[in-house]
Amino acid sequence: MPEGKRSLPQPTPETRHFWEGTQSGELRLQRCNACQKAYFPPRPFCPACGQREVSVFKASGKGRLFSYVIHHRPVAGFDPPYAIAVVELDEGPRMMTNIVDCPQTPEALVLDMPLEVAFAKQTDEITLPLFRPSKSQSAKG
Amino acid sequence: MKHNSIAIVGAAETTELGRIPDMSQIMLHADAALNAMKDAGLGPKDIDGVSTAGETPTSIAHYLGITPKWVDGTAVGGCSFMIHVRHAAAAIESGMAKTILITHGESGRSGVGRSRAPVAASSLPGQFEQPYGPMGPPTLFTIPVLRYMKTYGLTHEQLAMVAVVQREWAAKNPRATFRDPVTVDDVLNSRMIAYPFRLLQCCLVTDGGGALILTSADRAKDFPQKPVYLLGTGESVETPMVSQMEDFTSSRAFRIAGPTAFAEAGIKHADVDHLMIYDAFAHLPIYGLEDLGFCNKGEAAGFIWERNTAPGGKLPLNTNGGGLSYMHSGMYGMYALQESVRQMRGTAPAQVPGAKISVCHGVGGMFAASGTVIMTNERV
């Protein structure tokens, strides 16, 4: 593995709830109180309708593999080849992630396969939401 | 914009392209700007507007000795220059400036005097993409493609064919970086970069620059070169994070910029003689052909496979060899614009005989932004 550590997020006032959530084992999304749309990345207003009245809620942590690449070149903190993936959550929003507990091959990484969140502690402040193939078969799709 | 009210009267690239270790980034801007001013028969005192990206308009104006009364520093990635053309046209039309210089220069390969800020860990991309190990465009721009492949049945061979056809165009261009023919097998056997993308499906990394000079069409006849008129332009942006694209099989920014330009130009797709679609990676011409309406969804790869965009085909595309084979400094849009101007002047190395209308379509960031410019050599 190349020297160094992966780049880590620096939370801002508008995203702190998300990173506090991953620390405590919750994947937190936001939903507009007016139009009910769930959205990501975090911000204290609804990007669909502009209302400031929004709620943070605990997401199911389930989703499906939406798309990815398998990177073959060295990056600090990663052991190539490794997949850089996008998961589509059951609640609707998509987010970038890595897929763990799964061979990093096109054969093993099948689009639309069910995934579930796997929290990966990086530091005392930062835990990243990674995803692994779903152990239950309850994810949609 | 009124049809044909604005003309490109100066256009040039840097004297050299490829590996230029003896020029810093700002000198690449200046080298291209001096060449474009010579092309137009102008000096710095004749320029009253400056647009640029990568450097600030302040840096460029001061370096070149220009005293502008209008500037535009729109910097949304590689299509910034298409958007500069659109903004310059509006400025000239409204009387804010008379003669506008647009510059680009980038020491993409040699890295001399390059200004490139790292992604801030507190930015949204820094918080929600960078921690997962992307390393620039080869790992981000490419992420939507597997979803496109599953949705429309695009094959690895078809994706490879984009690079094959563009190498055919590059072979006709003495300034192209790579000119030797390649086959689909060659592409599919080249080094894996970020599955499903192999080396020959990714753009070059080179040094270079380019510049354009725009003025009102009424003044264009006083300049030495054959004027190239603007017919229509469009622009849009979507998201700084590729993971947040609305649709992984189509770019919203493309679908706004392209049709806006077509509507403004008042042309149909059948009127287009020559097309440039910014090809940082092999999937971009596929997305562009569909989002601009040249092909139905899912049909662009077949359209390219059947050689419609190849030399001798009915829709010549990326006739300089594109970012895959001609050159790509990082923000390629300026080189696509230069090729459209050459085609409209009738001076391109792979000239499309009798071409009258050229569409030049750019992307910025990873599907983050888009700009489209439609040019003609006929004053209607």
C-alpha cells in the first residue's frame, strides 16, 4: 500500500450532524418538512424547494450499487486495485463510497447488488460510511 | 444574440504543442495571445476586453499590457472558453467592449508555473468524494459509465472504437501528439487505469495554449483573416460532484447548453457540417452526441462504430484528433474552438470540404459544466 493516509473530511457547521452520526453508527440524511424530499449532501435547507424547515433522520443504511470504477494506480491509504463506487440509498440520495468485504473485481461488483453501510473509524473525529454486500436480502432491487 | 452579429477575427494556438518545458503557464497564455493578435493584425492597445480561466483576467491583462474595460474570469473547467465566447458576444453586442481577447494556457505536462489548488477537505467534494480515493478526472469523470453500459448495452469494444476513430483523424494532423493508427484490440490491451477505462481511452496530458479575438461582425471585414461568425451559444452548470449528477447516462448541463445554442442559431442537426465534442475520455462523444440530439439515447456508440463520425463519414467529429490524440493540457475547450475556427476558415489539416456550420461543445469539471458555440463562415 502506498505511504500515507487517505484524505479525510473536515466537517463544517452544516455537515457536522452527518459526521457525528457516522461516529455513533448512524447514517443521517435530511428531509424537507414541506415537500418531504430526502436529500444529500447535507445543507440546512431543501435543494428541491428552498424551504429552511428540514429534519435530520436516520437512514436505513441500505442501498444498491449504482456505478463505480476500479482504480489501478497508487493513492495514499489505498491498496490498488480498489473500487470507487456510488451507492443509491433506499431513501433516494446517492453518495460516493468504497465497497468492503468484497473482491474488487467487475465479476464481484455487480451493478444493483444490495449493499449495507459499514462504518469505518478513521480517527477519533472521523468515521467514514463504507458499504458492503448486504447480508440480509431485504434491500430493494 | 443576434445571428452573425459577432465574429472571431483572431485565432491561434501556442507556437508549440506537447512538451514545452521552457514556458510557464502564464507565458503559454501570452504566446497564444501574441499569435492571435498577429493573426488579427492587432496589438495589446487594440484590445479592450479580456476573458480567461486558469489565470485571472488581472494577471493576463497586466502581463500582456492590456487596459481592459471589461473582464470575465468565468472558470468552470475546460468549457470555460466556450462560455467566454458566449459572454464576450453579449458584451460586444451591448457595447461594453469592442475587441475581446480570450486566452488559455496550461503547463499540464511540464507543470511550469502552474497554479492548481488541492481540493479543500472542508469543501463538499473534500468531505464526500475525496475520502474514497479518487485521483483526479480518470477516476471521477469515468464513474457514470458502468451505469450507462448497463442501461444501454454499450460494450467495451464500442467504447474503444471512439479512440480508434479519433486516432484516424489525428493521423491527418501534423500537430497531433499521437498519429499512429490503433485498433480496438490495441485500446483494449492498453494499461488499465480505472476500469472500465484503459490508457488509450483517457486523454493526453500535454502543454499548450490558445487564444481567440472577437469583435462585431460589422468590423470583421477590416481584418486580414476570413471572419468566422457566431450563430448561437449556450451554457449551464450542474454539480461539482460527479456522484450527485441527476442522471448517470446523460448530462443535464449538456442538455441545456446544446439545445440553447441550437435554438439561438435556428439550425437543425442536418445543417451541421462539422462537430467538436470535448473528449477528455472516450465516453464523452457518446454522451455529447445523444445530449445534443444528434443520436437517440443509447444509439451514439453504434453511430460511431458504423463510422459516421470517422473520416469520410456524414458527421465529421473531433477532426483534430481530440483530447485523446491531438493534445489535452487539462482545460481542452480552447483547442476544440480552435479546430472549429480552422474548419470554418478552410485551413484545417483534415479539412471538411465545403463545411459551413460547425458545432463546438465543451464540458467542464466532471460533467460539472458545459458550453456550446455554433459557428458559420457565411454571413446570412
